[in-house]
Amino acid sequence: MFSLQQLFGQGDKFFDLLEASADEARSSVQALVRVVKNATAPPTMEDFVMSRRKEKRIAQEISEQLVNTFLTGLEREDIEALSTALYKIPKATEKWAEHFMLEQATDTVLAMVRQLRRIQELEKIKELNERLQYIEGEADKLMLDLLGDLYSGRHDPLKVIVLKDLYELLERIIDRCRDAGNVINHIVLKSS
């Protein structure tokens, strides 16, 4: 199908943006695969957060371009539907990573409690406690990003209230894991 937009060289704009969006979706999943394959290393949320942010900017640009462009190579509804579907991939991947952080925090606490049987192995407890501190720091960064987005004014007030409470609960869980790790570390230091 021939259009004036293609004649003026603008027909590829949406295809370029949709391809960039799909690439960010793939990047977020690749980050997830790296975390799963290397389960011994603490995850970094930065890859997930950055991918979602890039995807969000691309989705916003697609929306702006749809408003400012008269003719498109694809139907507007199809472009919007695909953009929305692609945005949900990094967002869901980031949510999985949040749950993974909670699991890693509780796994680390369990390992530390089990290590109490071998209280003389001070270095192992220190290593686990450092890992727990790192996970807690990553969770704090993530919570700040999530709360910043929540208070951006783009969300329904009821949704903001519910999600704020949920985010604070998730942060408290990670903080409690950190607190337990600090107590275990203190016990081991007193015993050594």
C-alpha cells in the first residue's frame, strides 16, 4: 500500500520505534536469563529498571508520534496495541526480578541461620551478610524508582494508595531480612 508518508520518507518511523521497543523487551528478558543462570551472584535491578525506563520512553514517543502524524503505514490502533504489549514485557520482567530479590533475601537469611551451627566460620557469615546488605541496597533503589513513578501524576489516586502500601510492605520484608542478618552477624562476632 502506497502512502504520502512513505513518499516523504517517514513510513519507517513507527517501524523503527516498534523495533526499538521489541529490542528493549528482549534486553529485559536477557537480563533475567543472566540472573537465573548465575543464581549465586546477587541480582542487580539496574538492568531491569533501565530496560523498563527505555521502553517507557519509546512507548511515550510512539504515542506522541501517533498524535502528530497524519498518515501511518499501519493502523493507529494496531501500533498502540503492539506498543502496549511490548511495554508489558520489561514491566513484567522487572516485577519478576523484585520477587526474585525477596526470595534471595530470605534464602540468604536461611543460609545465615544454618551457618550458626558452624559459628566459628566467621568469614562465611560476613560474606552472607554483605550479600544481604547488597540486596537490601538494590531493593531501596528500586523502591525509590517505583515511588517516583507512582507520584508522577500519571496514575489513578486509588492505584497510588494501594501500590504505595504494597511497595512499602515489600521494602519492610527486605529490611527485616537485613535486620535478621545483622543480628546473626552480631551473634557470630560476639562468639568469636
